[in-house]
Amino acid sequence: MAEYKLELTTGDMQYAGTLDHIFVTLFGNEGQSERTELNNFGIDFTAGKTGTYTIKTKSSLGKLLLVKVEKDPYFVFPEDEWYCSKMVVTTPEGDVILFPCYRWISRGELVELRGGRAMKVFEEEHPLLADHRKKELTLRKSLYQWKIMSEGLLHVSSFKMSELPAEIRLSKSKTDETHYEKMKTGIELKLKGLLGSTERWKSIEDMKKIFWFKKTTMSEYVTEHWKDDDFYGYQFLNGINPNVIKRCSELPPNFPVTEEMVKQFLEKGSSLQKEMEKGNIFLYDQTKMDGIPPRTNNGEPLHVTAGLCLFYLNPENKLMPIAIQLHQQPSEQNPIFLPSDTETDWLLAKMYIKNADYMDHEAVHHLMRTHLVAEACAVATFRNLPVIHPLYKLLISHFRYTIFINSAAREKLLGPDGPLSISSLGYEGLMELMRRSLSEMTYSSLCLPENIAARGLESIPNFYYRDDGLKLWNITASFVKSVVEYYYPSDSEVGKDTELQDWINEIFTRCILGNTASGFPSCFNTVEEVIRFVTMVIFTVTAQHAAVNNGQFDYGWMPNNSLLLLKPPPTTKGQSSMKTILETLPNIGDTVKIQAMEWMLSTNYTDKVPMGAYPEERFHEPALKQMIKDFQAELSYLSEEITARNLQLEVPYTYLNPTQIENSITI
Ligand code: FE2
């Protein structure tokens, strides 16, 4: 007689427990156990609890290979899904083996858990396991399928929100919380008569009173400083789109800024030429917006500018906008606006640059370069890597809720009348903007060190996104290196891992659409290449997403950042007034619709998992548990460092504090 001790843990989330009957069968290389019901005195399988059970066999089953888990109905009660976290089995020989599960289980589902150390496909010795591995991927490939959202864009998961399998659905508590938050926001705006109102704003002051309680320190700061040039420049370094400006050593020929125009804004005795040579001039060129047809509003096309904005890093280390041209081709109707123009001319010019920038931020830098890249990697992971694969174990926590939230964004935010669809570009225009951006997207631009170097921003002062981001990149890279090198001691293991090669090839085909000019890998030849790619994926879904997501409400106050502007941009100077600005801004209903979205997307939800937390124990090997602890310690030191730095700043930069970064894209 042999005895196997099972410690079975049920998840601690709401409704994780079940009253259903649970049966387990153990499979070893020398036989299998009886199908055994796990039934102790009292109630089994309650949320957050671990139960201990014994399975007896005639003799040892040899090396333990698989554990089959089945759930049968309790009387005639309706389906009662169960979230099984993990099972730890102690064999008669004294081996303690971890079988991670971490999924919802429904009645009649085939659930067979693999335990022990992570295994690559070429390491499988037992035919039962090799076969199990193949079947698992066949099943996953039939479940997780690709869909073309729009020609020329990254492929996405084929699921509609209502069809998502349990393992990738939102938790019930988070669903309840988001519904509650949405309802609360909607009721407040309705009570105030703002939601759906087609009235125009009568004053900028009125726009400060949209919400009673929804305020942050930063959103308050924005309402007071949105007109300031130094704060305008600051936002291109540490606001929600720190991804666009570049050092400028030569003016583009279509941006004829003269020395005479900008001399007065530079240090006394200096010149534009000298400042460019010193590396103090920066450019934001919105050329990719040029010619994208905007949305029509009341039968008339709206206006989207493809502007150019020149910045000067002044001796006080402040980045100041010094010249703006709103269209690519210089002409008399396309004057170069200057800080010395009337206050409202200059404000309007800055607002048009920000309008195009905010659409680029939401569609490209937020949605496409983080959410959709993450989704493509997530779908490729589900389809190509079995749960026992080391990279599945490492990456799966970084894709939590991503497919769900992207399906929701496609249906709600980008749906007809959704807050993104009412932007100046509208749905079709945003799709075209993403298409253009994807065709130019390079692998190196997703890798922060190269991105910063390519933009010439290595030494610009007070660039906290870069400072914190590079530290996070390095901490992540060092963690990934330790994990990847543990499983792939040499390049030959990388070459032999056909599942890993299928995974990267599918990402290459579906994410970057096979564009070799992007520099994306289509296969891996070396361990180094795997480390870089996995680092990029984890950085993108954690730090980069936090940088472009978490400040949406802080900075989204309408005059500061508007997705929609109604009037044509100015073509001559001296014609505008504050009335023009109010007429240019969206009506009350559209303003609050967009700001409600910003609130929903930047709010902290309670079941947040911070970067590096890995509450799911997926690795059996002690060495891996230690690597995770080291990673967490590094993140914790960085958090202390950032907190201390922020105490010294007038405007603290908090988005890349590891405690504020989620482990995956969930909103
Ligand atoms: Fe997001």
C-alpha cells in the first residue's frame, strides 16, 4: 500500500469555492490511482483554504506525471465554478511536487495538471507527457484564434467579450467594481445635467466643476498651470506621452523658423544655431497625421493638424515651446506661432499640437504599442507554449485580464459613439493613424534604452520617465536574464525549442505583420535574443503601460488635453479671443464622456497585482523562487528611491514607482 498526500488550495477571490464533488486521479510512469473523491469532514473547497487529502494506491505509481481533476455536480444545483489555485503532492518516496492550476474549472472540463520543474519540448522523455503536451496545444489553438481587427493592423484575439473562456475573464469582484464605478460616475454626471448635454461651456472655470469628488493632486495642478509654457514642455517629458520629442540639430526644410523669430526666447547673446549645436533644441514633428481624413460633425469635416513644435531647453533647465507651425507645408495661411503672439493665439496653437498628440497617445502609444502588442504576445503564448513551458510560467501573469480589457476597449471605447470614436479623427481616422504607425514601428523603439538614444534624450535634465524607466528596464532585464539562462544554458537549447520558435514566429507574423524592416525577430538564434525580447514584453506590459495609462485623468482635463476640437485651426494671427477657445472646445456632453473614460482608465481597482508580485506560485524550483524574491527586492529599493526623489519635486513623477505599476495590462 502506498499513500499520496494532497494539499489542495482554493483561490481566495470572491465565489472561488464550490460545493461540487471533486475527483482526482494520479498518473505515474508505473500506473495510475483510482478516481478518488476528495471529501473531508465538513465543507471542502472554500475560498482561500487549503485542504489535505490522502489517496491510497496498491503500490507506488513511480514518477508522478499528471494529476487529473474532475468536478461533478452537487445534487441538482446549477453550475458552481471552482477556482483551483494549486495542488502540492507528497509522494510515498517523500518527494514534494507542485502542480500549479490557477484557473476556474467548470463541470465536465478536462483538467490535467503538470507538476514539477518547467520542461521544454525536447526534454520530454515519457510518451504520455509528450502526447499530453501536443494535445494541450491542439486544444488551445482551437480555442484561442486570431482575428483581423482591421487590414494593416496587429491581429487580435477572436473572442467577443461575452465569449471569453473562464481562464481569461475578469474576476467577479473586478467586474462588480467597474460596473459600480461606471454607474456612480454616470449618475453624478446625469444629476448635474452634464451627460448628453449639447450646450457649450460658458467659461473655463465651469470645466473645473465637472466632478464633485474625482480629483487628484495632479489634476488640480493641471487646472492651475495648463497655460504655462514651462508646464507645457514638462508634459512632453513627464506627462502621459513622453514618447514623441527628439533632439533637433537641424530644422526640417518645411519649418522655416528664423533667428529673428525666436532670438528673444533664447539666452541673451545666443542663437538658434548655437543652441542646436549645444543640443538644447528639441522637435515634435507630427507629420504622420498629415492627410488623415477627420471625422465629420453635423455634416462638416472636423480639423486635425499635423504640426511642428520647437522646444528650447533654457538655462533654468526648463523645456519651453518657442515656435509652432500647425501644418506641414509653410504658407501665408500657415503662420509660425510664437510665445510673443497674443495669449489666445499661442494657446490655440499649443492646443492643436496637444489635440493631435492626445489622439496619437491614445491610439498609438497607449492602445497599439502597449495593449495590442501585449494581446498579440498573450494569444501567441496561449497557442504555442504549454503550461509546463518555462516562458509560459514566466509570462502568463503578465497577460492577466489583457485579452478581456482589449475586447472591452474595442466594443466600448472604439464602438460607435465611444469616447475614442468621438475624437476629431473618429474611428476610421484613428485606425489609419495606427496603420501608419505600425508600418513604422521598430523593435528598437519598444526597447527603452535604444528609444531614448535614438531620440537624443540621454542627457536632457528632469526627464523622470527616462530615469525611472531605464532603471526598471535594467532591473527587469537582469531578472529575465537569470530566468532565461537557467532554462537555456546555451544557444543550442534555444534553437532546439520548437515551441519557442513557433511562439516568436507567430508574434512576428501577427504583431508586426511579418515586416522585416521593423527589426523584430522572426526566430531566436541566441539566449541573448530571448532575454531581450522577453524583457521588452515585460517592460511594455508593466512600466510602459503605466507611464502612458495612469496619468490619463491627471492630465486629461479638457483645455489641457482634448481629443476633440471643433473649430478650424487659426490661419492668421490676432483674430482669436477666449471666446474662440471656448467655441473650439467640445460641448459639455462630449467633454464629460471623455473625462469619465479617463477616470475609469486611471482609477485604482482593488484586485490590482503590482509589478513583480507573482501571487501565483507557478515555479516548482527553489532557484526560481529566489530569482523572484531578488527581483521584488530590487523593485522595492527603486520604489524607495523614487519616493525620496519625489519629495524634492514640485510635481512628483509617480507613474513609474513600482508600487504604482501593475504586473499586466488590466485597464
Ligand atoms: Fe490602458
